[in-house]
Amino acid sequence: MSDTRVQRRRRYLVCEPRHFAVQYAINPWMHPDTHVDVDLAQEQWQALISAYRTHGHTVDTVEPVPGLPDMVFAANSAVVVGGRVFGSLFHAPERRPESTHYETWFKTAGFDVYRPEAVCEGEGDLVWTGRYVLAGTGFRTTRDAHREVQEFFGHPVISLTLVDPHFYHLDTALFVLDDDNIAYYPEAFSAGSREVLARLYPDAVLATREDAVAFGLNSVSDGRHVFITPQAETLAARLDDHGYVPVPVDLSEFRKAGGGIKCCTQEIRS
């Protein structure tokens, strides 16, 4: 079945983890006394970039800034659809300066950037499906931001409520496989949101809690290849059964800050 899955070449924006550390706690995964092996983080991050390039994707980098240890999580900086950039306004004061540096990168690259008025954390909570935006709320991004996103892009926005603080961003509980399907962990969502997802995606690939806790849903798909943590073994097997090709990349050091493959990856859709 994998022969029927079509890869689409992507353009990704990333930020080197030169200053990565756990210096504060803004989600259940973070503990300020946690030791981060920066060399291992660099090695794992480089493996991700290498995997992207090996599979034909373009990778751009933004310069990391001292004092912003979470800047490596590029996905939270914006959401880009049709060459239009909807920026970020972080919930945590510690992360708010990141927005300016990413905005500068986008503007230098020739993009206009919209600054949201409501709290909004980019692709962390805003997932473009090819037809509409799935938008998470409950812990970070607000419903007011969902309305701003719809007005800005002119695409329908479907609000989904997250209920488990371990899955504080939508991209820890769900990712898009291609224009037709997604993978997700149902228990991360409210009852009504689960019903919405079941109606929209009756053939979705469902993850176990073990897969979700391993950050298996913080994955990136190019329509054929799924860059996924090797610890999410059950999910990888289910993806394989559905014709996708799992590409294991271990970003376990970043889990200490509540991040993974997708958190480190901003997609630039022109």
C-alpha cells in the first residue's frame, strides 16, 4: 500500500539547539533542575535535519539567541499557509521574545507577518490540513486566536479542546498524515472534540497513550514518510499498516522540555 502514498517536498524552518536548556517549568514535562545534555541534543537535532534533507526536503535555519532556550521549538513561532505568516504571542512571558526573532527572519525572507492580538502559539496549536485549520485550545492558544486565524487566512477553523495537560499543544496529540487523514490520541480531547474528529476522519490512525506519552504524535509527515520517535512502536506499526513509511528519529533529549520532532519543525507553505 505504501506505493500509493505520495510524498510532497516540503520547506522547513528550524533553529539549532545551541542554547537549549530547561530553565523554567511551563508544562508538566519541564523541571528546572533537569540536566540537559547539549551535545546529545545537538546530535539528535542534526540527525533530524539530515533525515529531512535525505528525503528531499529544504531546510532553512534561524539563528538561535542566548537566553531563549526554547527557541529550538520553531513550530511555535508561526503558522504559514499560502505564503502568509500568522505569527505568535506566547502564553508564557519567558517565551514571548522568541516571536520578534522569528518575525525578523520571516520579514528578511520576504514575508509579511501578522501579529496576533490573542495568545497564539503557532503550529503548536494550529494544524493546516490542506482544507481547513484544526485549532487547539485549553492550555495555551485561546479561542479568540482561532477567530483571528480564520479572519486572516479565510479558511475554516475547527476548534478542538485539549483536556490533558501532558498534551498541552495540539501537536502533541495530533498530526496530519496527508490531505485526507490524520493520526491522533482521542483521550487528549474533550468528548465533543473527539466526536468532531471521528466525523471528519473516520479512518484516522489512532495512537495509544504509550505512543502519545513518547511524543509519537509530535511527528512530521510528507505524505509518505513519517518522521517519528522510535519509542512509538505501536503507532509506527499502525502507520506502516496504513501504507506510510516510518522514519525513526530519536529526539528524546528534547522531551525534557516537552518537545519533539514537530516542535522543532516549522513548515513554510508557499
